[in-house]
Amino acid sequence: MRYLAFCVTLFLTVTAYSQQKSYHEDALKYLGLNGTEKQYSAAIDQMFDLLKSQYSSQNIPDTVWQELKGIKKESLTTIKSLLVSAYRGNFSHEDIKSLITFYESDTGKQMVADMSQMSEDQKVKLSEFFNSDIGQRVKNQSDSLKSMVSEVSELWSRDLYKNTIEKLKAKGYQMPQ
């Protein structure tokens, strides 16, 4: 009997882990498709441009900046994982799969690339999407999700900026007054 209980517990644990991992992977894919990853990548680049400007009087070599930019991939992984947690509270795995399907479509791709260049057919499909169950959930969750995303983004960007300044300081560069 103990063996059976152990096997059932093990099976449920593995199944739950697999479902969580699958949700996480799909949510990460969604964040890549909907332009979120690109947006945060640009934010990191802008932060480095700002820092270069702030430290311009110190003639920091490009090799130092390149070394510091090495954190970009890790930073993107961190923010995406934090965002997945925010999405988990607002969208089911099936919702995420539906969002992926939409963003993989020509309409979804064009919406991300340039909404002003959407064809009439794409505009109709976009309207149909936003009138669908998942589209309505996106609309209904937007305030809650925006608040969570805003909070997560603020904390992430502040930590990234602070950590980068600390690395510059460790290399002997001081923030100009």
C-alpha cells in the first residue's frame, strides 16, 4: 500500500511540474511573439546609452561597456520569468496557447510589426480576436495585469540600473556629481 501511495504521489508531482514547466515555456514564447521581449531588450540598450552619457567624462573603454552588456541575456530571462508569474495569475495555460496562436498568425505578426500597415482583412481578424473569449479576457485583465507588469518592470529596471552602477564602481568608475 505504501508503494502505491508513493507511486501516485510521484506521478502527481511529476505531472504538476511538467504542467508548470509547459506553462512557463509557452508564456515565454508568447512574450517573444507579442513584442514584450523586444521591448525589454530595447530598454536595456537605452539604459546603457543613458549610463554612457552619464559617465562620458570618465572615458570608459568600449570593452568595459561590452562586458557590462553581457548581462543582457540574463536580465531578459529574469524579467520574462517575472512576467510569466504575473501572467499566471491572469491567464490559464489554454489562454496562453490561444494568444500564441493569434500572435503566430499573419494578423498578430502585422499587429506587432506595424498596426498602421494592417490590411482590411487583418483589421477584421483583429476585431474578431478582441471580440473572442480570449480577447475579452485580455481586455478585462488589462488593468490588473498592467499594474502587476508595471510594478515588476519598475523593480527589475531599478535593480538592473543599480547593479550596473555597482559594477562600474567596482571597476573604479564613479557616478559624476
